[in-house]
Amino acid sequence: MPTFPFEIPDLSVFSSAGGAEEGVAFADAMFSLFILFLAAKIGEEVFRRINQPGVIGELLGGFIVGPFALGLADVNVTAEVFAELGVVILLFTVGLEVRLDDLLKVGPMAIAVGTIGFILPIIAGLGIGLAIGEDVLPAALIGLALAATSIGITSRVLAEMGVLDRAFSRVILGAAIVDDILALLAIGILSGLAEGDLGPETLVTLVAGVAFVGIGLALAPLGRRLPRKLFVWPKFADTPVVPVFILMFAGALLAQFVGLAAIIGSFVVGLFVAETPVREEVEHGFRSLLGIFAPFFFAVTGANIDMSALLQPNLLVIVLVLAVMGVVTKLVGGIVGSWRLGKWNSIVVGLGMSPRGEVGIVVSALGLSLGLIGQDIYAVLLAAVILTTLVAPFTLQWGIPKAPRGERHGGEEAGAAV
Amino acid sequence: MPTFPFEIPDLSVFSSAGGAEEGVAFADAMFSLFILFLAAKIGEEVFRRINQPGVIGELLGGFIVGPFALGLADVNVTAEVFAELGVVILLFTVGLEVRLDDLLKVGPMAIAVGTIGFILPIIAGLGIGLAIGEDVLPAALIGLALAATSIGITSRVLAEMGVLDRAFSRVILGAAIVDDILALLAIGILSGLAEGDLGPETLVTLVAGVAFVGIGLALAPLGRRLPRKLFVWPKFADTPVVPVFILMFAGALLAQFVGLAAIIGSFVVGLFVAETPVREEVEHGFRSLLGIFAPFFFAVTGANIDMSALLQPNLLVIVLVLAVMGVVTKLVGGIVGSWRLGKWNSIVVGLGMSPRGEVGIVVSALGLSLGLIGQDIYAVLLAAVILTTLVAPFTLQWGIPKAPRGERHGGEEAGAAV
């Protein structure tokens, strides 16, 4: 029998009984996915039965089975990928629901909300940072971590309440784009300052980010002229779902590549597809994808919450101050930036902008890796970021019913008049 | 500023820019998934345009971007999980297409095909093993690795050709269940023999496996009495898709837990759901899930092919002999076991049974870990297993058009007469 040296293919995909390390990792990953999904759905069920936001139930379900509580589910790379695809698909479907023209009409308002709501948290964070004895750069980083909105949770609540067509929803979505571009710039400047070289790459990154969103928005109207045939020309495509899935995935990766959040990419692709004749087919086909993937985002977010930060009194104070400042500054940004929508509509905009997420966590991780902050501030920032996220479904559910539809003098239709 | 020791939550799900190790693994996993999916679809497109089976294009696409060729995509645990969910969903949807009564009607025939087609490869493998100088136990293991059919590829080809309703398809599906139960028993006996203790666990495992399939089949008719309401009672469920997804996932994990292939579990759940009033809704809702997940199974299978085994003349001979014996023995099993279907219909059954997959690879890995075989035989077995899989789409596409529909004396309807 000859012996030979060639590599043994890694076939652990099949290792239902294989005892190899990869086989175990695989079985763990499958089991964790199942547990996270089940916990999210049970959590949602319980919360909806007591008339609370389903998304909080999903977060809590994830937390309960996650590593910081029962430890039944492991948040491994696979769970993270499902979570990311979940929020990417969520923002894509939100993009599908938005008419581009409507979004552009609220453009100036979105820029105002996004910019004010970005600068105020930085000032507040800088102040708090200096007050607890940090240097200017670390203090600025604390502010930056609280500056950028994550619209995953807000989108879900808006969709659940059936208000994606309202002006405040469009302002929130537009402002989140503005916000993400500003964060891209700010992260570039801050890491340049921290490393002592504010090179031309910062500018290149910013230009790439703006160009990505700009080209996406500019291309979207072209979608109107595309025939359905274009989406189903491949023989593998009976429906446009698979080609559009590829497009969405590519958009998300491309956004990430230029330094933006992946969800901005899928949102822009969603805006584009919304203008094409296949919108309804895609909306329909993506319903089950959304139903299967999105719960992973909320369950994993919940599973990552380390509540122990909230159990230590001295830290809890800092966390609470940061979280409250985070909510208040966004609220001011919303009210000032979109006052023309009327009092309650602009309050809803502010509430919708308050959840922080990926960018805040990325900034915190960056600060840690640059040595600007220590493990303590890192954990405090994460807890504050998560807190701003947890309160949003409740505040939105409280605020939205108060916001009048189509109110005269700064009502719903004001967006069109801006 | 207080310092504190609590654990930093693993939030790398958000690390679009995070430089941590997990962040890299995450970005790699996302990128690999995209590349595998894209390659599968391009491969399918090319093959369908030249009138060849699309599934071979998907396999080849995966191979080309995989670690044994261009190396663009990494077959990590995440890709494996997507692949497994892909084949689990595939067999679930196949189960949805099958009427339980039709399956039970071909029961005796399926048992004959499954049993003959299981015993013959073991005898052949044993002979070849002894001929190349192995001991009895390793030689038996070689046979066992070639004994169990994997119907992932066959199912896809049958679905693609629109012949899932024909008698030969039902015989293949039934025989694959029989086959998998026999493999469960044989693996238990063989590892007992190799470890010198053939304990009662072997029996327990077998009973659990038979009980799982038996209870599943027995429960299926009850599905007819279930109201649709039962599937949409949760508030989170507008459609039955999410509850049924949970059921399917649970079935797959349960099957794996009792020692069967996960796909047997999802197939049985599919049979059950097929009997309920929600069948069409579920079929419809699962279409996009199938479209997104299934390509990963074929791309990952392709990416795992180490063609170098086929480049070494002396090994190639053994690989080819094993593969040819593998195909021939299943063909004999099909013809003898289902001769009543008529010549070509029974040939199609044999051809459909020829692809080996997960079980063959699990048996090989088991042999390696028990020290029964070395790395060389392990690689040869994997190559032979993969070869039996690669030829099936071609032979099926060649054989199926020749098989008469509803032929007198042993034609299509013979299944009902058995």
C-alpha cells in the first residue's frame, strides 16, 4: 500500500459523528444557533403577549441563554455571521419600503438631525471624560463612541408599528446615513491623531464613503428604467430573489470595505431595488429570509450584554450618566433638527436616533486597541451603548402614538416642504 | 476612576473595523460565504447554459474558489453550518413534496433496495480491502464507508428534473432511510468490535434510530387533523414559516442526537408537514430559504474536494476501483430490489442510490480515529466517496429520460402494487 503526503481535505462539514475538534465546533455552532433562535422567539412571544415590544423579548431571550446568564448558547463567529446577515437583510428590507424621492425630500432635515445629533454627544462625552479625569483624546473618544446611531433596533420597531412611511421614519433613516458618514470621518481623524499621523488616507476613506452613498443614491433612479428581465436573465433565477441577494450582500461588503457599516450598503441597495419593477416580488421573497435571519441579530446582541457592569454602584453611575446624556443629546438633535415636523414628530425622530450599536462598539474597541482607554472605560462604554439601545423600543412605543399624522404647520407633510 | 475585573463581553459581531482576531475571523467568514455563493451560482449558470446538471456547476464553482484551487474562500465552521443547513432545508423540502402514503406503498421495495445496496458494497469493499493487504476489520470499514447513500445530490437532480412524484424517486427516498438506519447499526457494531466491547449502547442507539423514524412516520398522518391555527398561534408567526423552521431544525438536531444523519430528521419533519393544511404556504415560504442556503451545501462539498488524490497513478487505480464498485453495487441493489418497476426505472433507482456522502466520510473519519486505517486509505476513501457523488447527476440525467412513465407490467404504478 503506497503512502502519500497530500493534504487531507477538511470534510468536517459532514462530521455528525466525527470526534475531531472542528466537528465539535460545528456541532456547537449548530446547537447554539438553534437555542438562540428559539430563545428569541419565545422571548418575543412573551413580550408581545404582555403588550411590550417584541424586539426587547428577543434581546432578553438571547441574554438569558447567552454566556452571561445560562450559558446554553455560545456566541461564536457563526452566530455573529448570522446576526450580521440578519441586520443586513433587515436594513435592506427597510430600504425596500422607502421611496427614494421621499428620502431626498427630507435630506436637509436629515442632515441637520444627523449633524447636531452627532456633535452634541461628542461635546457631552468630552465633558464627562474630562470630568472623570481623562485626557482630551480619550475623552473625545468617549464622546465619539456615543455619537453614531445604529438603526437596526429602531427600524424593527418602526416596521413593527407600521410607520415606515411616516416623515419621521424617513428623517431617521436619512440622518442615520449622515451620522455614519460623519463617524467614518471622525474615526479616521481620531486614529490619525492618536497615532500622530493624520495622513491623506483619512481623506481618501471619507471620499470613498461619501462616494459610495452618493453613487448609490444617484444610481437608484436608474432602477426605474430597468426591465424585470434583467433580474431573472440568469438561468439559475426563476425569481429575482437570488440575484438581488447577491447584490445586497455585495453592497454590504463594499460598504464595509470603504469603512462604512455594512447595513448602510444593504440599505442603499434596498433603496435601489425599491425603484425597480421587481420590488414587490423581492419584498415577498425576502419575507422568510428576514424571519429566519433577523432574530439572530437581536438574540446575539442580547447574548453579548454583560449585565454585571450594571451591578457595581460606582460604575453604574458613570454608565447611567453616559446613557442619559446619550439619549438627551440625540433628543435635542432630533427636536432642533426636525422642529418643522412639529413637537411630537421631532421628539420621535430624536428617540429613534438614540440607539447606538456597531459604531459605538467599534470606536470603543479601537480606543482600547490604540491604548487610549483601558478595559474599565471600555466596559462602561459598552454598557452605556447597550443601554441607549434597550430603552429605544419603549420610548418609541410611547412617543409614536402621540405624534400627529399630517398635522398642519410642521406636520407629517412638512418633510416634502423642506 | 475605579478599575474592575468583570469580563469584557465578546462583541466582535460588530467589529466591522475591529482589529481583533475574532474580528478577522468574522470578516473572513462573511467574505468566504459571499465568494462560495457567487461561485456556486456562476458555476450553475455556466453548466445550465451548456445543458449540463446545474449542481455539478455549483460543486465545480465551489472547488475553483476553494482551498484546493484558487483559495479565495475558506471552508470554515461558518461555511460548514450554512452547508449543513442547506442540505437540511433541501431534504425538508423534498419531504414536503412526498406523500406519506406513496412512500409507505413502496416500503417493501425500499427495504429491498436499501438492504441489498447496503450489503453488496460491504462485501465488495471487504474484498478490495483484503486484496490490498488490509486486515478484516479495516477491510470491513472500507466496505462500510461505501455502503451508505447520501441523497442530497440525487434529491436536487430529481427536483430539478421535476420527477419527485415518480415511483423511482419514492423508492430512492425510502431506501435512503433504510440505508441510514443500517449504517447507524453497522457503525455501532464496528466501533464496538474495534474497541473490543460491543456493549448494549449499540443496541440502544439502533433502537433510538428506528424509534425516531418510526415515530416520525407514525405521527405524520396525524398532521392531516391539525388545523392551520396551530401553526400560527404564536404572535410572532404571521405565517407558519418560522414555527415550521423551528420544527425542522429541532428534527435535524434530534436525528443527529440519536446517531442518524441530520437530513433524515428534516426529511421526516417534511413528510409530516406535507400532511398538514399549511403545506403549500410552507413550500412557498421555504422557496427563498432553499435558494439561499442550498448552494452552500454544493459549493462547500466542491470546495472540499482534494483533486490531488486523483493525480497519483497508483492511488488513482484504487480510488477508481472503489468508486466503480461503489456505483455497480448500488446499481445491482436498485435493479434487484426494484425490478418490478421495470428495467430502466430500476436502473434509475440504482443510479440515484450511488452518491455517497456524509456517512461515508464519517465512517472514514471514525476508522482513522480508531486507528483502523491510516491517512492514505482515509484519503483514498474520501476520493472514492466524492467520485460516486460526482457521477450521479450525469448518470441520472442520462437514465431518467429512458425510464418509461406508467409502463405496463412493472411500470410506474408498480410501486402501489407492492
